[in-house]
Amino acid sequence: MFELTAKSGEPAISKGANLLGLTLSCSELNELQIGNHISLENRSLSEIGSLFIMVSALADINAGKAKSDVTFGDLPKPITDSQCCSGIPIYCWETDSQKICLYLTMVNDKPAIRSCCHS
């Protein structure tokens, strides 16, 4: 499991979440910063509905692929160039040594977000 430093992780995760219309608690930020997932199961449909629209628009750009339709079936699939995560990259940033992304994924058949390295 990878872990972000406080300097590089928290501001970038907060910025990505805000751009995607999500409000994260301190404990959720901490979970993402250490590479764990946060569940979207208890979020309102209006909050995660806008997230799905953003994912559809940004997924191919962040994955470096040609435009395609994104479906729920894509969430549990590994991205070919990521060594540590499955799902769809929804927000990415560069650190000194690597590219990090927030991924929309499925955990126990429920939508979740996870931060992972994206090589």
C-alpha cells in the first residue's frame, strides 16, 4: 500500500474532491491519504450523481485513452497502466516522484473512491 505525505496528499485530495463536488471529512481525507477507500454508499444521490457526470467526462482524459462510454462495469476493472488500483481515474496530480490519482471504484459492490499511484 502506498502512502502520501501530508505535504503532497491532503491539499491535492481536497482540491480534487472539491472539483468533483464532494465534501470530505477529516477522517475521509486521512483514509484517502493512506491509500484506503471511502465509501460513497451513504452520500445523497444528488452529490454522487454529479460525480458520475464528471467521471464520464474526465475518465478518458485521466487514463490517457481515446473517448469511450464509461459504465458501472468499468469500475471494478484495473486500469492497465496502474499497478495498484482498479477503477476509473477521476482526478490526478504529480508529486516529485509519481503521479497520484483519485479513482472511482467499487468495493463490496458499492461505489467508493480510493487514492493510488498511477504509473
